Amino acid sequence: MDATPVAPVTTVAPHKAHKTSAAGARTAARPPADRADPRPADAGPKERPPVEIEAARLQLREQTNNSWTCPLPRGALPEDVDMQPALLLPVARDLKVGDSIRWISETWIADSIVIAKAGASALCRITLVVEVPKVEAEDMPAVPAGYAVRRAIPTDPEPHQDWVAFRLEDGLILHGHAIRTKAEAEAFLASHPAICQPAGKPLRSMM
């Protein structure tokens, strides 16, 4: 029996993976220098033409929007009213986008704007929060410096007699009508700064 010749076996060395560095990968990904970039050199966001707004749109805010005020219970914080639609449910139907709401607590005051309105629901966003400092009564004088209030007849103990507001420098009484209480006399001075003039100068107003 004749032997059949067998083809020689060729051994192939295992393929070694070619390691490419990051720099090489960037180089490979970079287009040839002679290939033109299709994007224009000054490519960028297109400028939007301005919208013309008629001056007739301007109007008094009081004609379109309302201002609201809400005193808050002790312990309330700004986050309790900011973006809380459930809080506005009782008045939501009367609110308009753009209405302002001022929240007043013992320790802070906040302004907010109604930013959304949908049916019986509304949403407001706080824009400003101001801390209310603790101020002692002696730090806030009841009357302007150089002025005072007293009973009309200091020697008369009658509790129902009138009070007067006067200038300390010369004792000038600043009003010509009866003032029944001390608080009213202090309020008179506070609300009439025009009459608080130094002695020797004419009063601008005699109330």
C-alpha cells in the first residue's frame, strides 16, 4: 500500500495585540490636514432680533396686580411659604400672576411674587427675606430729639386732662387743639416733622 504524502504543518505564532497610546488614538482620529472643516470659522449662536414692545403696554401696577399681606404664626420659616401651593388655596382664585405677597413673622419679613396660576391653584416664589432684629424700646425714641410731651397742667393729678407736645428749648406748645392721651401726643410729634424747628425760627405749620 502506497503511503500518501502529508503536507508539512506550519506553526503560526499567536497574534500580539497592538497597543495604541492615547496620543496615537487622537492622532488617528484627527482628519488629514488637507481635509477642509465644513463648519465656518465664525460658527456660533445666531443673534435673535429684538422683539419690539409697544410703550402702550406700560401701565400702573395697581391697575393689573394686587398686593397681599399675611401675618405668620410664631415659628414659621420662609420655606414654609415658598413654593407651597396648598397655602394659597383659599385665595388662589383671586390671585394673578405678578401679584405680590408679603409674609410677616416675628423674626423675618419676606416678599414673594405669584409665578404660576392654574385653576384653583397658585404658586409663589420668595424674592427677598429680611431679618427682623430685636430692638429694645429705649433704642427707638417715641418723639424727635429736643421735643417732649406732658400733661397740660403738670401740677394737676387729674388723669383725664389733656396732653401737650412742646419744644424743650423754650417750652413752645406745638399745637392748638386738645390731645387726649400721651400716645396721641407722641404720634402728633412723629407725624408732623415740619413743625419741629429750632427755637427762634418760625413754625412752618401750627396744628
